[in-house]
Amino acid sequence: MLPKILLSILAISFMAAPDIQAKDEIYTSFFSSDAVGGYDTVAFFKEGQPVKGLKEYKVSYKGANWFFSSLENKEAFNNKPEKFAPQYGGYCAWAVANGDTAKGDPAHWTIHAGKLYLNYDEEIKDRWLKKIEFFISKGDANWPGVIE
């Protein structure tokens, strides 16, 4: 009997732990430490589309691994990571604007005023784009509080 009670308490504690602990500054999936799903953040600016990064062009930045499709892009990021890293650590920009976090998907992205923003999915991106200035203002006010 005691082991079942102990297991129940541990299970409840484990499920509650993510809500109590701070989230990472850079969004990565649960099973990886790769930022932006392994996509090259510089390519969004230079090529206007998501491009998968390569393992040989890897950089560690803010506790995450960042991958690039070329040495040139890797060096550009190293010189100015704040210019190329997505806003709000790669979390969904619409979620951050609404006081929450969700995964940012590199397939649903926007560059606005020289900054990269990721959204959860196409529907959320459409909502984001309808009032982008408003959501950026709210997101800036909420960041980084939503991860603390």
C-alpha cells in the first residue's frame, strides 16, 4: 500500500514541477537542446525561408545548440546573435503577447522590423499578423516574465 501512495505523490509532483520551475530562455523541445528545431536562423533573413542547419556548423548560445547551413551564416550569427535569434527565445510570439508560452514553429515565421518571430501554427500566425504591432508591444512587455 505504501509504495502505491508514494508513487502517486511522486507522479503528482512530477506533473506539477514544470509549472513551478522557470522555463529555459531559449525554446527547445523536451528531448533536445536544439534552438529553432535545428533550423538556420540567419537563412530566414538571407534566403527568406526556413533552411535546416548542419551539424558541422553548430554554435552554443544561451544554453541551446544553434545550427547553420553554411560557415558564412554561422559566423554572421556569432558576430550578432541578438540580430538573428528569434524574439522571445523562439517561443510562440502570439502566446508570449498573451502572457503564456508555447512552442515556436520555424514553419510559421515572420520578419518584422528586422526581427524574427515564430508562431505555434498557421492559424496563430494569422491572428498575430492582423495586429502585429499590438502583439509585439504586449510581447515585449511580457518578456521575459512569462518564463520566470
